[in-house]
Amino acid sequence: MAVTVYGITNCDTIKKARRFLEERGVEYTFHDYRKAGVDSGKLDGFMKEFGWEKVLNRGGTTWRKLPDEVKEQTTNADAALALMLEQPSIIKRPIVETGARNFIGFDQTAWELAFEMGEFA
């Protein structure tokens, strides 16, 4: 399976992740949520794998700009899914499928180890 990186182009974390892969010669496909949209089934799968609380990025600008009433209503997986489908910039970045396993967020140390173990092949 090919490596797929999900995110948005102008995200600094996405830029770090893409640079990491490119410096190591890892071929990947980039799926830009803003341009290509978000598949609800794929997003639901990520939420089941990582937990909706981790997939919903509450630390970013998009979350901070939301009205308090929207934040207060986002208390379960269904509400989080609806919000992320409506505003894909609120999805934690990157989410990466490697075939061997999936990653959420960019952790240089974890990615180095995974690369050494051939998980980005």
C-alpha cells in the first residue's frame, strides 16, 4: 500500500511531515482536505482507530475561532464527525496511512523509528 498523507497544504506540521518523507525518499500521495474534501467513512475509521478526541484538533486556530456554543455541543463522536466534515481544518494533522500502520500527528522520534523499521516502505 502506498503512503498517504492527509491534511491541508499550508499547515506547518504538514510541511514538517512532508519534508521528513521527502528527505528519506518516501513516495506518498498528499490528500488536501480543503481541495479534495473529507470522506466520512475514512474519517470515521480514523476516529475509531485513534479516538474522536484525538482526531478533533482542539489546539488549533480553527477550534479557537469557533463560537463557544459549537464547542460546548461537540461532546461526542457524532457531533465531532459532523463538525470535522463541515470544517476539515479542525482535523488533527497529519494523519498518515503507511500500509504497515497509521500515524496521527508528527512525532520526529516515532517517525524515525518507524522509518528504520521499514513502516514507510
